[in-house]
Amino acid sequence: MSTTLAALLIGVVAGMRAMTAPAAVSWAAALGWIPVGATVLGFLANRFTPWVFTLLALGEFVTDQLPTTPSRTVPVQFGTRLVSGALSGGAIGLSGGGLAGGAIAGVLGAVLGTLGGRWLRGRLAASFGSDRPAAFLEDALAVGLALLALMWL
């Protein structure tokens, strides 16, 4: 059951920050915490993959601050978060022997993270009177939740 919860939680992270979830999961795979070796997700353990996803995640932290960045609920953004949640949740699911179950939990988490993250950020921005501190808090929350998900493995 804890693997399913970890996959759901990493999906929430994907909904908040699409590239943070695969970055965290690829680091875990590269360090041997997630057994992706001879599976379709084996590329996550490649020595370059964590670095690529980390650069993408850092870029997302920056572009998220730009006023021209579209809403996370537009089809392309939402779809990216669902794919990220499926990929990341599926990789975590391999720890418990269930790639499909992990992927489904990751997608459900991504929906929760996308919609819940938008709601939370809107509330925080309204209380701060500015979006920037709300975005920084959401970044920190996404990273913290990713670490928590990986600690459950």
C-alpha cells in the first residue's frame, strides 16, 4: 500500500511541477532505490537522465515566474502533467511490482496536484498580494513532497 501512496504523492508533485517528479524519480533510479533496470523505464537510471530532468525542472521553476506562462490547466500543460505523473508513478510502482498500478496512481495524483496546486497558489497569492512568493512556496512544497514520496520506498 505504501508504494501506491508514494506513486500518488509523486503524481501530486507532477501536477504541481511537471519536471520535478521525473527528476526526483530518475535520481532515485540512478541511485538504485527504484528497480527500473531491464524495464521500459530503464532509461531513468541512465547516468545522464537525472541531470537532464534536473535542468528541465530548474528551467520550469524559472519559466513558472514569467507572466506569459500559460495556465497549468490548458490542454498541453495538463497533458504534460498527466504524462509526468504516469511516468513517475509507474517507476515508483515498480518497487512494489506494479508498473500499471503506479502509473494509474501517478495520473490520479497529477490531477489532484494540478487542480489543487492551482487553487492553493491562488489562495497564497491573494493573501500575499503577489504571485511570486506563492510560486516559491509551491516550488518548495513540490520538492518536499517528492522527497517524502521517495522516503516511503
